[in-house]
Amino acid sequence: MTTELAERTVLPPGVPLDQLADAIRHSSSGHAELVGAGGERIVLPDEVLEVLQLVVLAMAAGQAVTIAPHHQTMTTQEAADLLGVSRPTVVRLLERGEIPFEQPGRHRRLLLRDVLAYQERRRHQRQASLDRMVEISEEADLYEVTADPRKTR
């Protein structure tokens, strides 16, 4: 059975998921099974179990969950929303070659996996920059200088 996977956003159910979320938080690692209505059992691969756990914890926290295949295409506005930037910023990133895209007509199309890869690169760059700032501050003893705050008023 092959079905075309499309993006789908699911809102948290109207019932509390606290008990299920607590069970997931306190479960030991090992194998898990999905039990069907007729009693049939399917062993879940670790990767599937991890995704299900993340989904339940997010929904228990009141968050909606979006499931999308990595080959999913998106508009520049959708990419901007995902990255938390403006659409013109995304267009500049595309023009600088930081995110690959296709432009079959007038509109640019991006792959979700490319946007996620850019997001991960930026996360690593930000972390490296923060680490470097801490290193520079420690070398200059700036933490000692500010240990006793001065009154500004």
C-alpha cells in the first residue's frame, strides 16, 4: 500500500495526555509494541518509538505537531515562517546561495530538507560564536571585572 505523504498538522486532542506523557518520561529503553484492536502485535523500531514519544510529549504540552516528508516543497513564506524570519530575508538567503531552490516559473520552491539543513548549520554557527565570545571574555577576565556590579543610578 503506497500513499503519497503530504504535510499534515495535528492539534492536541481534547483529552489530557498527562498519564501517557508520564509513562513515556519514565519508561525504560527497550522494545515497544503497537497492539491493534484485534490483539495483533507489531514491534516498533527504535526510530519510530522515538518519534511517537516526541509527538506525545509535544501534544501533552499543548503543541500542535506537523508531520512532513523531507522531499516536501515549500514557498518562501512557509520557509520564512519555519525559520522565524521575514520572506525578504529568505529571498536574500536564496540569492546568496545559502539555501538551494528551484524556480519553475515565477515562484521559488524550496525543499523542506534544505531549509532544515540551513537551520541546523545556523544553529551550529550561533553556538560556535557564543563559545568564542565566552572564551574571549574568560581570556580578558571580564567575568571578574563584572563580579561586583556597579550602581548605575
